[in-house]
Amino acid sequence: MTRGPGLASQQQGNNGIVPPTVLVVEDDALLREALSSLFRSVGMRCQLFGSAPELLNSQLPDGPSCLVLDIRLPEVSGLDFQTQLGKAGIHLPIIFMTGHGDIPMSVRAMKAGAVDFLTKPFRDQDILDAVNGALDRDRQRRERDRALSELQTLLRTLTPREREVMAFVATGLMNKQIAGELQLSEITVKIHRGRLMKKMGARTLADLVRMAAALRITAPKK
Amino acid sequence: MRHRLSPRASGNSRLLAPLAILLAAGIFAVDTIDQFSGDVSVLYVVVPLLGAGALRRRGIVLSSLACIALTLLSFWLVHGIDASGGALSRCLMSIAAIAITTLLVLKNQATSTDLSEKAQLLDLTHDAIFVRGMDDLVTYWNRGAEAIYGWSAEYAAGKSTHQLLRTVFPASLYEINQELLRSDRWEGELVHTKQDGSAIVVSSRWSLKKDADGKPLAVLETNTDISQRRQAEVEVLKAQADLAHVTRLTTLGELTASIAHEVNQPLAGIVLNSEACLRWVDRDKPDLDEVRSAVRRSIADAQRASDIVRRIRSLAKKGDIEMSLVDLNDIVNESLVLVRRELITNRIALKLNLANRPMPALGDRIQLQQLLINLLINGIQAMTSSDNDLREIIVTTSIDESNQANVRVQDSGPGIDPDSAQQLFKAFFTTKANGIGMGLSICRSIVEAHGGRVWVVPNPGRGAILQFSLPRVEKDAES
């Protein structure tokens, strides 16, 4: 039996980085405890919830995390909870646990963006792989979010004119064309362009284009 | 004191008529030849007495008139017309004696005819009727008793009924006799053994006969053979049990998804706990506390799984009805094991208001569980087919003033309209698109087989309330 992913997470935990947290929503107390034991045995943190509202009413962890959810839950079903989370802007990757013969439900869940699907009873490695995959995904998402918010901070340092110039540059216009569009001299455009490249920390035109795409900056249409 | 109430024509009666004629002729001869005949003619009274055994009313009257005529004839032959005063008065005395005897005989015969007709009526009935003295010895045994039990009246006479019929009593004979002496009657079911050795169940009614001072004299026992009825009842019960079994399987079929979940859950727990356990052991520093708690959880899960499998097996099993003392609160809890997941899946809240005292009842555990499961599923299905926001099932158990154990299942579905309420428990009545209408009709037969009843409690504008009651059994009754 390979224990690779588990050990990797464990080491990560020991290195002082915030250890990943698995959020478990399962109404069956015994199974909840079993999952907790498994996750803790590989060094993951685990928060247990008996129902969906219980989770919504508690503080969610900062670090990478994912959700392990029973598809048949009392009060609010797993599927409805998935929808609720989406509406609340919580984008945790979800791994559904399902009983036998829940195929229509599974299809719905996958369409709504579930990461993985495990049919009970499942092996520990299956759920650990699924959880690690989900945590990786969450890490990437968090990285993307972080990078984006940095860019947004930088973007706020630009003057309105610089922003305009950035938008035209990103769409591939040459300085001369931009000057024509903004009714400025070509030299002025050049100065703006140099400043904004510096402020945004873009070393090449390609960098700037990527940033504009991430920030969804487009040239104003005429 | 033995009095046969059913006289039979015996061989003797046919000899009586010629004997009477012979006697009359003899008396006439002596009376006519003898000079002191006036005394002899009194003997004519024997003729109507003899005739009473053989002749009807008219015959007796005619024979008496003949005797009087013979008396007068011999008086005329002996004394002629001018008889002495003494002879005449003796003759008149004789005639008077014959007339009085005849009247008495007629009256007596009327009474005994009446009695024998009544006795014949008793013989017409198919019931076994017998009279036994306070010493239990048979003094009367009708033809019905002969037919049912096989013993003739002659054989049964003077025998003890309880020994002859090997009576099995529903209570001790002492208690039954106390009841009989107290209220002059007793009714109940007895098991009797016939002459051919086979046993029959009889519905028995005893009446006490007393003398003028109220001293008990005899017991009149009337027994109706209800073996066939009992047999039919047993067959109905068996058919009902078969049907209950089939619908139970159907119900289990409906619950498949929930049951699979209930079994999978602990299995998943066992797998996860065991694997977590290995990981805790394989660590650089094995964590034995974690190992222990994981193993404990595995054990608990394994027990849970086997408990559920046992529940399902017992429901799926086709068994005879086994009446035992059960607690209805337990039945409710046991039934919920299989329905719990169904409630969760349909997001129905469950409220349990169980009586905080034992609710002992006599019943078949499996059938009562089936009853509860059916009522619960009925409620669940009623709610899932409606868009009501409030989804709850309330199960209440209580004991009412008349000492009945009540179980009530209330849902928050669309309710039952009064027209349907009448038919709800009939077979094949259903309000569901794909229902076969067996669920509640089986509920009714189960409840009725347990001596209880099930009904709809009116709850206008709100959810449906179905309630059943069973006779409560005192726990002491068992010991």
C-alpha cells in the first residue's frame, strides 16, 4: 500500500505551513469519527459537522481545505448544501460520499462542480487521494486568488490615463495607434506606457497582456 | 334421582292392550257370577291405568266407558231392575271410581306428553345438551350429545362428564365453579375429547338449576361444536399472515435504498476505522489510544450492521405468528431503525413522544413492526408528494382511561379528506399514482388480529393522524 500523499501532507504540516483542513459533514457520528481518525493519522486537520447548517454557522479555516460531504443528510441534503455554498461565494472543493444506487444524484453533483465521488464503503487510499486532489485544487485556487488580489492592488496605483493606455496596449495596439485613439502625442503614450509597466511589475509586453487578461481589462469600445 | 326425559316405545306397551281386555273380561266374569259383585267391579280402575301406557286419549275414554258399561251390565244381570239400596250404591261407587281414575289418567298423560314433546325438542337441536348433578354425574344426555361425542345416553348416564370428555378448561375448574355458583351461569370455550379420540373445541354455556331454597341441584350444559369455525379462523389468520408477509417484502423493496445505506454506513465505518488503525500503528511512534478507539468504533459498527441485517431478516422471514408480551415503545424504536434513513433522505423531522411507562401488549413482534413501518411510510409518502415546507412525523404512545395502549402517527402532509377516510383501510384503495392499496388494509388486519382497532383521527386542514389501539396487558398477568 502506498502512503505517499499522506506522508507529504504530514511533512508539510511539520514545516510550519498551515496544515490543510478537511471539513467533514456526516450525520452518522461513528462514521464521522472514523473519517476524522483517518485524516488525523496522516497529519491533516479535521473539523467535524453533523449537519450542513452546523458548518455554515462556524468559522471556516484559512488554510487550504476541502469538504467531505454525505449526499444524504438530514435537514439540508448534500446537493442543496452544495448550491447554498455556491450562492454564498464559498468555493470549497467538494467530495461527495454516497450510498449505493445514488447515480442520478451523483450526476447532478458532478454537474454542479463536485470534485470527486466515493461510493460507500470505500478504501482509505481512495478518499485520501480524493482529498489530496481537492486540497491541491484549493491550494491552486487560493494561489490564483492571491496573485489576482496582488495585481488588483497594483492596478489601483495606476492613474486613469495609465489604465486607459494599459487597456489599449493589452489589445495589441501600437503606440501610434493609441496616441490616435486618445488624441495624445506618441511620446506621451510612450511615457505612460513605461510608467505603468514599471508600476505593474511587468517586464515584457506578454506579462502585461496576461495581467490584463487576469484583471479582465479590455479596451473601451467605440 | 334419575329421570329419563326421553321415553321410548318399549316392547311392554304393545302387551298392555290385550292384558287390559283380558283383565276387563275376567273382572266381568267374576262380577257377574259372584253374588258380591259390587266389590269386584272397583277393580275396573286398573284398565284405564294400564291403557295409559298404550292408548291415546280417545282410547282411554272409550275403554273407561266400556268398563262402566260392563259394570252396569253385570249389575243388571245379577240384580235385575229392583236392586237393593246397598248393591246400587256399591255399583255407583265403582262407576265413580272408574270415572275419577280415567280423569286422573288423562290429566297425567297430557302432562307427560307435553314433557316428552319438550324432551324431543331438545333432541332436535344439534347442540350437545346434558344435565349433570352437582357431583358432575350425567343425568340427562340428549341426542345432539350422542351425535357430537359418540357416546350413547345409556353409556353416558352416571358418568362424570369431565372424565368422560377429558375436558380442558380455560381456567381452573374451581374458579369456573365459583363463577357458576355466584352468577348461576358460566360461558366459555372448552376442549373435549370425543369417543373416537379426536378433540373438538366447544362453546359451552352452563346454567345452574336450584331448588326452592336456592340449593344448587344440577347443571345444564349446552355445548356448540365450534371446531370448524375455529379451523376457519386459523385458516383466515394464516392467509392474513401470508399476505402480511408478501406486503412486508414489498415494503422492504420500497426501502431498498434506505436499507442499503443503513448497511453500507457501518461497513464503510469498519473499513475506514481499520485502515486508520493501521496508519496509527505504522507511525514512527504508534498512537495506541487512537488505535484503541478506532478498534472500538469498528466493533460498534460491526454490531450495528449485524443488528440491521437481523432486523431485515426477521421482517423478510416467513414465520408463524408468535404472540408474546411486547412493549409498544420498543416496537416503535425497532421500526424506526429501518425507516430512519427514509426520513433523513426526505428531510423529515421526527418527533417521538413515547409514554414514559411500559406499554405491554400481547402481539407478534414482526407484524407489529410491519404495522408501524407501514404507518410511517404512509406518512412519509404523503409528505414527499406535497410541497409543504413543514415536514415532520410525530409518533406518540399513550395509555388511555380504558387501559388501551395507543400508538399515533401524525404527519404534516396534505391530510385525508373525509370521503377517503371511510375507505382508507380497504384493500386496493389508494390515493397514490403507483400504490396498490395494500399497506393500510394490512395494517387493519394486523391490528384486528391483535384484538385492537385502527382509525383516522380527524385533523381538518392539517396532516393525517392514524392511530391504533391494542388491549393493554398487565405485566403481572404474565407471571
